[in-house]
Amino acid sequence: MSDGLTNLDAALAAFADFAAPPEQRPIAAIADYARLDLDRQARTGRPEVIYAAGKTPAQVVAIAARLLAAHGRVIVSRVGESQHAALLAAFDGAEGTTVERQAGYPTAVVRRADAPSIPVVGHVGILTAGTADLPVADEARAMVEAMGCRVSLVADVGVAGLARLFAPLRALLDDSEGAGVGALIVAAGMDGALPSVVAGLSPVPVIGLPTSTGYGAGGNGMAALLAMLQTCAPGLTVVNIDNGIGAGAAAALIARGAAGRGGLVSR
């Protein structure tokens, strides 16, 4: 498909692949610990993501190598220091491959130099209530960018100083290029109030992303999650605690749809 978009025919073709003989299916088995869905992006518009927590560094590297061979790029979420070191040793600088990760953040993006370019369609804004919410917001950013959307991220505009919110929010809704955001992700811990405030002001869909930041009574994000679920602002959608990948995937699909485009394919 020349437009790089998924549609019903592509989805049906992908499902037909699963009815093919095992050796022809778009599934890649690695030893006895992984079965990779190489066609996820073509079928759903969302790339395969490696959830690194609970995996050994060797397993993370092997899975990343297979996905790199298939798609040229891979997101690795919840990366520990030993896993990150293994990714750097295996890939960084090898034939132009890079391993991108902000220091201390839990998300890495491994990319081959010859990875196919992704047409940028749609615009997603990410707001955080505090600086401590940035690692989870960065996970969402990586997913949104992997799905071909522009990202604008604004940090530390929570309700403790609500005056900080209004100018950045207005700029996101009507940016200098005249292409305001098609969706907003709002990450907040503690009382989790910011997404409700933004949803009450915004004409575009808002996804609440509760984070596990805050003091003891917050229950590692449970207070923020429940506050968002109990919102009085109609239309706020909420993902699970620290689920930046889920928030990013939903926001990118919404933003691409708002721009008149569907999900990506990798074919």
C-alpha cells in the first residue's frame, strides 16, 4: 500500500497469514521463551514493544535483534541498567545502529540507520503534573513517535500552581503551525487532579495517565488512578498506573484519525 496506512483489506490479509502453515505465519519463535508478533504494526497500527522487566539481558538483546531485522526499530520498555548495558554492547554503533535512552528513564529505542522513515501525521500533546512524572511521560512519547505522530511535551504544570497550565495548553491546542493537537496525554501522580482539569478545558480527547509518584497514602498511584476514574469531566479516558505505552498508543491512534489517517503498516 503506497499510502503507508492500514485498512480493512490489510487487516484481513494479516489474519489470513495466521491461517497459513506454521512456517509461513508472521510469528518468530526465539528458543523457548519468546514468540514475536511480527505483523502487529501492519494489523493494528501499533508496533511490537519489548517489556524488559522480568527478562534477562540476553533475552532482551535476542528479542530486540529479531525485531530490528524485521522493522528497523524497536521500543524496549521498563529497561534496567544491566539490560541497557547489554543493549549498548550489542547494538550501539554497530553498522549505524543507535540505542536512545534518557539517563534514568525506563524506555529505550533501538534503531537501525537504514530503518524506513515514518511519515509524520497527527500531533499529540503530553502534559505532566510534575517533573517526577517525566519518566512515564517519556514512555508515552516513545510510543507516539514510533506510531508516526509529532509530540509536544510540557512538564510541571500541575494543580499546585494551576496558573502554569493555561498558556502551554492554549499553545498545544493551536500551535504556531496551525496544527493543534489531536489528542492529549496528561500524566499525574499524587491526587491525580490535572487530567480532570484539562479534560474540562480541552475540545480534544484527553487520556489520563496515573503515575506512581507521591507520598505513602497515595498507594503507589492508586489514589491518582481512582481520582481519574471518578472524574466529573465527561470524556476523560484513563489507562493503568504508569502505562505510558498504552496511553501513547491510544493517543497516536486518535491523533492520526483526527488528521484523516489511520494506523501505520510496516510493509
